[in-house]
Amino acid sequence: MILAGIRPVAGVDGTVPAVNDPRHWSAHLPDGAPGGFDLPRPGTLVGAWTAALSVESDRHLLWGPVDGGPHRWVSRGEFLDRTGRLAGRLAGAGLMAGERVLLSGPSTVDLAVAHVACLRLGLVVVPTNGSYRDAELAHVISDCAPRAALVDHDGWADLLSGLDPDLLVTSVIDPFPDGLVDGLSDGLPAGLMDGSRPDDPAIIGYTSGTTGRPKGAVLTQVNLLAGAQSVLVAWRWTEADRLVLCLPLFHMHGLGVGLHGTLLAGASAVLQPGFAPDGVLDALDEHDATMFFGVPTMYHRLAEHDRVDRLGGLRLCVAGSAPLAADLHGRLADRAGVSVLERYGMTETVMLVSNPFDGDRRPGAVGIPLPGVDVRLADGSEGEGGPAGPVGEILVRGPNVFAGYWDRPDATAEAFVDDPDGGVPWFRTGDLGAVDNDGYLSIVGRAKELIISGGFNVYPREVDDALGLHPAVAEVAVAGVASPEWGEEVVAWIVVADGYDCPEADELRAFAREHLASYKLPRRVVAVDALPRNALGKVTRHELRLPD
Ligand code: MCA
Ligand code: AMP
């Protein structure tokens, strides 16, 4: 069965529009304005940014640490100037459009400048989690072969040079201080800057998709532009907005939505290198913020704070990256008077579905496809109708959907299904959804093996492999267990090797820390006699249970 996962808005003649009819998106438009608008507006991300930031140069743009020093405001004009000069320096170091650059550091103005400078030169940014360990970094480097790395973490320069002696490793704060090629250090000749075309790759985001080892999702200039434009429209994001942004800048939530949206709207953002409830609530007051975006774990902690009512003074609070429990939505409404707007995104698609700005922000549902985005459930979706409708894999297409996985034509082919009517193929999200009678999508499960802990994705097989190296572990399988704070917690079920005692969680964490970023480490360990397996011998993770 094919289901249009979209609001069945009746047309003027009373008919329900076809799958990709723009009238479906009218739920996101101001005053339900009729469809027919163009998204994405033609162009590139860098072109749209420079256009937005070239006027009123003195307006505040980003607050945060600058030049490795104290926090201050950087204006639109200073930001364009800094990114232009840095793009020149990167060119002076011999970097050329299309080459990959690994970028990693705390969320500072310097990191934002480095990101945008790379994009203005046409480099492909590989945003990287600073808690990655050797093996995780080695995989990224061997997969996308970056030419340079701009990094700001202790020990990373040596680590990266050890992994690839040809990699040009430099800092985020003052990259290539001496330049490697003379003549370009003060800026680029006209024509070399902002010259990307809409379909040029801009970012490679590592994610496991539905299966296997992390793959590099290649997002083009126009994918990222479309991803930011749709939420600007849907969330009424304007230059008057000020966002408190404490999400990391190595994932689509903080980067592709928080930072890119701010630059595109010509709005402003207060960057916070890390999340602390006090820090967020103080910043809302100190900087007259209008918006906050966070993962559910952040809202869970904010909801416990005695100043949580301050959130109610904001124009908009957005949650995503993991399910926002209906109960938490209710607590925030009661304690802060805020109706958090939940939306659904993926690395491969930026944002695809959102609750409406105007109208019902429904707890437990992710909402209606964003302007320009088509969503449907896969053929063969099962179950009866009723409030939650049949359940099937969520499929998506639109200008926001990525170009494919880096150097993985096989994985790219597997990730898309043909359109039954011969149209543009659909990307398989690996998420299971159901659509309400009035068109709201809910995520009801996952077809992919994935644990989402505090908004970070953890791939069970990667953790199994690392824990399996411990001598006391004969067999192991990890799975996610519901947690009020983290959404899901990583738990390891272990068959203990002969002659050993079952290791404590702390011991296993200390052991595996060498191989895995720490958010992937198990928080609990359960000893079992055998792992549940199917007839083919494959571990059936959904049958793993905590002891009573
Ligand atoms: C930190 N730790 C975690 C997590 N975060 N453990 C499990 N799950 C986590 N998410 C561990 C650390 O490794 C450390 O362990 C200990 O907790 C304390 O670390 P700390 O940095 O102090 O943690 P925190 O500041 O409390 O971090 C919680 C957090 C953070 C702020 C919720 O996890 C976070 O920023 N999450 C957001 C992730 C995100 O942006 N996701 C978007 C991806 P130890 O002490 O043992 O070392 S999804 C996406 O982009 C799509 C497009 C979408 O839809 O948005
Ligand atoms: P990533 O690949 O890191 O971008 O993670 C994307 C995944 O996060 C999606 O496929 C979903 O499983 C999950 N996700 C994002 N937003 C939500 C949400 N609002 N509710 C439930 N799951 C979500």
C-alpha cells in the first residue's frame, strides 16, 4: 500500500492532492498561504549566505570565543571578511575545490569561520566528532582521503599525522599560519571564491545509514540550501531571531540547521561549547534570545531546572534527533508554558518533517513534510487504519536529499527505491512510521539497527566488536534500553568466557574507551548463558531483556 505521508489538505474542489502537490505543504506556510512557492530557491548555500550577510555589515551575527580568546560578538561584515581571508589562506596552502577537509573542534566562532571558509573555497567539509578515537578517525580518513585537517583537540595533530603522514594538519584557530604557497594569504582573486555550483559536494557527514560501517553521506550545496530554506519558511526564522546554540557543530542538527539557518536568515546565534542548563538559561537572558534548539536529553535536564519557565519567554523551542517523549512535552508545557516543536531529520536529508509553527504541535508525532519535501510509506505497509494508520518504512525525496554515499555506489543503490510511477527515486530512512488521519507522521520504530543515546547514534555492531576484544567476553551483543534521561541507554549482554568473572560496566567502559568514543560505551552489563539467536544463528537483539 502506498501512503502519502502528508497532510490530506483538500483542494478548492474538495479533492485530496497528489503525493507531491505543494498544497500539502501549506500547513507550514504563514496563514496557510497557498502552495506554489519555489523551494529551493535557485542558487548555492555560499551564494545565499553572502547575499544575506552583505547588507547591514555591523549587525551582530555570532557570539562565542574568537581567536581562541574570550567570547565576543562578530558582525556580519567581520564574519565575511574573516571567512574570505581564511579561504585565501587555505588556497595559499594549496587546497583546491573538491578536496576534502576534516574539521573538528569545540563550537567556537573560529570553527564556524573555518567551516564557511572551506565552503567558500569549494572544499568539502567532513565535520568530525571530537570524541572519536583512533579507529573511528582512521576509518573516516581512509574512506574519504581528506587532503587537510583543521582540528582543535589535544593530541589530535600527532594522532592524525600518524594515521596519514601526507595529511596537512593545522589548527582551527590559526590555520596554516605561514602559508605554504605565497601570494594568496590575504584573500582570493575574484572568481575563485563562492564559485561552487548547486550540485557540487559541500559536506560529507558520516553515518551508518541503515546498515554497516559508517558511510559518508555527500550533501551538495543545493541539498544544504534546501534543508535550511524549508525550516526558515516553516519556523518563521528571520533576521530578528537569536538562537542559543549549544548543539555540537559536527552533526546536521547543530550545523545544518542551527548554524546554516542562522547564516541564511541573517539572524544571530550565541554559540556555547557544550550544554549546561544554567549556561543556556543565563544566555537566554543575557542575549535576549528568541529560540532554542535541543535534543530531548537537553530538554529533560532543563525541565528539572528551577528557572525552566524562562523557556516560555522564547518565540520557539525545537526538539529533534531522537523521540521527544509525550510526557516530557507535557512537563515542559506545564512548567514552562512552552509547546516544544518536534521535527524529524537525518544526516542524509537534513530536515524532512516538522510539526507546524501555527496549529497543533502534537506530542509523540513529528508532523508534516516540510515545504519541498515528499514523504510516503513504503509499499507493503502493514496494519489497520485508525489513528496511527498502517506502519511502514518512511521514504523521502526532495531537493534536501543527499547525492549518495562517498565512494559507495552499492550502498547508495541499496538506499533508494524506485518510484512506482517512474518519478524520482525515494530514499529509505530505515525508520518506521505511521500517518494519522489528518496527515501527521509518527515514528513508531526502526528497521535499522541503531541506538540513539542523548541524540548521538550508536551502531550496535561497532560496540559489539570493541567489547568482544575483552578476554572475559566470549560473546556479546548490545542494544538500547529505554532511559528517561538519555532516551536509550547502551546495555551489553555478555556470555562470560570460561575461567573469568563477568566484568563490571566500569571495567568494560575503561577497556573499550581506547577504541570507541565514550558516548558509545555501555552503561550497564548483563551476564547471560547464551544470546538469543534466530534459525540462521543471527543474534536477535530485540529479544535481549533486562533481568527483572
Ligand atoms: C555524553 N555522554 C554520553 C552522551 N553524551 N553518553 C551517552 N549518550 C550521550 N549522548 C557521556 C560522555 O561520553 C561522558 O562519559 C559523560 O557522558 C559526560 O560527558 P559530557 O560531555 O559532560 O556529557 P553531556 O554534556 O552531559 O552531554 C549530553 C548531551 C550531548 C549534551 C546531551 O550528548 C549532546 O550534545 N548531544 C547532542 C547530539 C546531537 O547533536 N545529535 C544530533 C545528531 P565519560 O565520563 O565516561 O567520558 S542527529 C542529527 O543531526 C539529525 C539530522 C537530526 O534529526 O537532528
Ligand atoms: P542521523 O543519521 O545521525 O542524522 O540520525 C537520524 C536518525 O535520528 C533518524 O533516522 C531517526 O531515527 C532519528 N531521529 C531524528 N529526529 C527524530 C525524532 N524527532 N524522533 C525520532 N527519531 C528521530
